[in-house]
Amino acid sequence: MRIDLPHDKIMKSRAKDNQAWMMSYSDMVTLLLAFFVLFFAISQVDQAKFEAIMEYFSKSDKLPLHELEKVVNKLVTEHDLQESVEVSLTADGLLLTFQDKILFDSGKADLKQGAFPILGGIGDILNSEKVANRNIKVEGHTDTVPLSKKSDYPSNWELSAARATHVIRYLINKHVQPKRFVALGYADTRLRIDEIGANRGLQANRRVSLIIK
């Protein structure tokens, strides 16, 4: 019969403690690995799918952006403005790009009468139940041509900012909550097309963008 000496008991106790510590460490490493695998998988998902997944698990009442894109495209088609209004899903949100000619006269920031139907439709969409909790950033952009001395604005900076705020003011008058908006004027610092040669890119660069987040 084997008799355990005190020294043997101490060694066995230490061995058990070491095994317990190793098991805890192994569990932690496994959890960290699972976290990084999940993080990597999410980073590979496109914007629309990622948002759909997140909104499903959060049980949000927001209309997913890829569904909102369809609604806005339908509105644009109904007004026959496919050549003047672009709708695209980006990493920042749903981007609506309006050519300036459908909103403003040259060098002006007051909205044209012809802009009211499409902007009114956008206002209705923004006020709808499942979109009313989304924020909107409105950006004004110009080309590189300096304003004439007769202009109401000293430079394209003021013009681009005024155009953004006039769009926001109209939408607020359509009962969209003011706290949802941010206005930015970029002048000619974010050109879509390089302006090389006469008139090339000028029209594309004169625009107002709405980003719905």
C-alpha cells in the first residue's frame, strides 16, 4: 500500500492548480480567436448586408438603406429625373446627388420652382415612420469658376454653403425636424471630375448632395 507523504500531497495540489490555470488561459485564447474571426468576417460584408444584419439583431424600426434606395429611385423615376439625380449606397449612407441646374439658377442659391416637386417628395420620405429617425447631411459643391463681381456671394464658399442651407430650409418647412440636419459648403474642394479644358466637368461638379444616415 502506497502512503502519500506530505510532500507528495503538496506536489499534487500544485499540479491541479497549474492545470486549472492552463484551462482558464486556453478558454481566454479561444474566445479572443472567436472575436477576431467574427471581426474579420464583419469587415468583409458589404454596407447593405452589414446594415441589414445589424438592424435585424437590434430590432430597429429604421428602414434599411438598401430598401430606402429603392424608394428614392422610384421617386426619381416618377419625376423623370434619372439624368439629373443620382442615388447610390455608400459607406457613409444613402447618397443623393442633385445637379445644380434642377435646383438653382447660375450663381444663385434660391430654389427654383421646378425643384419643389422632387424636394417635396424627398421631404415626405424623410418624414415617413421608418425614416424619421435618420439624420441627413446636406453638402453644397461648386466648380472652379470664380463668381462674378455682381454675384450676391463673395466666393464659391458662401454660395455652396447657402445652397446647402436653402435645401435644408425647404425640407424643414416640409416638417422635417431641424435637429436631423447638418449643412456643409465645400466650394470647389471636392471635384467629381477634373476640370481640364473648356466646360469639362463643370456641370458635374456643381451639385448638392444629401447623405441619409
